[in-house]
Amino acid sequence: MSTQRTVCAGRKATVLACVYVGLIAAATAARGAAGLHSDQTQAVLFFLSFPGSLLVTTFLVLPLGALTGSSGAETVSPYGPMLHLVGGAALNVLIACAAVNAFRRARIACRNK
């Protein structure tokens, strides 16, 4: 019975993660299609993908910009923050998955002692 419950919970978590990343991507694409550059929805989207978007910016976007020699300021695109937001949301899912797995392993290790 617990195996069935775990499989069902795993499917629900996968669907929830896909919906989260999909909503962030859809909202960012809608902002880009509307031609919005800087508004309140961008701040909300950055908040919703917070630790991941900061990590993607720090460890992916800025080093790539330094390697290519472009600061990114010369090209303003309404789809510009899409990499930051969608990548951050996907990274948030991976961080949550790793935290849950670590908690489960620690709980199993405590039970076996």
C-alpha cells in the first residue's frame, strides 16, 4: 500500500513541478508578446522563481556574458528575462527534489539506527 501511495505522490509532484515551470514560462512569454520591458509582473515572476533565478543569473548568465564580451545592456528584448525566470523555476524544482530526497534518506537512516 505504501508503494502505491508513493507512486501516486510522485506523479502529483511531477505534474505540480511541470505546471509551475509551465506557468512561469507562459507568463514570461505573454509579457514578451505584449512588449512589456519592466513592470510589476516581472517583479512578481522574479519573486516566484527567486532562489533559482538568482543562481541562474549568477552562475550561468553573468559568466557567459563575460566570456562572450557582451554586457547584455545593448540589446533590450522583451523576452530577455525568460532564461532567468524559466531556468530559475526549473532549478527551484531540482532544489526541492534534492531537499525532499535528502530528508527521506535522513529519516530512513534515523529509523535504521
